[in-house]
Amino acid sequence: MKVLPTYNNGIDRGEVHEILRNDRRRATVEVLRAKLGSVSLRNLSEAIAEREAGESPPPRKVRQSVYNSLHQTHLPKLDERGVIEYDRDRKTVQLEEGARHVYVHMEVVNEYGITWADYYRSLGVLALMTVVAAGLGTPFLSSVEPMLIASVFLVLFALSTARQLWVNRWLYLRALLPDE
């Protein structure tokens, strides 16, 4: 029997793919990732129902379907795998440490269809080629100081990093704040 590699919390890669296979489980992780702290099951199901229906407020039938499937199937499964903590009595949900291993696979591309790694790599190569071209006396670029070109690209890197940090702000805040 082949043993699949596991992450630190015991989630193997097959389980991660099983979790991500379902739209509502993916949506659960996405919605919780955008929030700080716990979220009520009602608010979570409302947010997911809005996504599914494409309207706000979503139809009652869609809200009930999402609520029931989350409560009965998806949240217990995610809780069992250590991705979320689901308090059935209080009907609250929050991300757990295991979510990191799941959303790493969800963040394949940014909203423009490329990964952040590809974006930064491309920006770095473009910056290097532009500075080298300016240093070699390429027409148009030779009239611009290479240090100015490098500075412009450094500002672009800083702005890109700030954008990425802003998009993931709740994730970082959650990691910094102590558990209550």
C-alpha cells in the first residue's frame, strides 16, 4: 500500500484534494479566510448562498440548502480534518491551523490568472533586462540612468508586495493574534 505524504498536522495530500473537490468546502475556506475570528453558520451559509445564486439576498431555498449541507456534511468533515473548528452547539466556525495546507493549493493563481511567484519572477527578469539594456547603451534606455530604472522597479516590487499583503491581511492578522 502506497502511503501519501502528510503535512505537519496529519492531512495527507489526497485528503486535501478531497476537501477541495467540493465547491462548498472550497467556498467555506475562502469565506473564513477573509474574516478574522469565528463566523456564525448563518453568516457563512448566507455568504456561500450569495456566491452560488449570484444575487443578494439569495433565495431562501438556496440559503436553506447551503445551511443544511454545511451543517450536516461539509463542516463536520472539515472539522474532523483539522481545517476548521466547528462548534455545533454555538453554530460558529473558524479556521484552524490545517487550513494553511488547504489554501496553499487554492492560491494557484491571482485574480489575473498568474501565480504571485510567476508575477514576481517576471517582474524581476524584466527589471534586470531593462537595467542591463540601459547600461549597455540601448537607444531610448541609455538616456535614463540605470539607478533610476532600478528604483522604479523597486517601487513596483514594494507596491506589489503591499497589494499582496492587503489581499491576505486577515490571514496575517489571524496568525499574529493569540488564540482566545
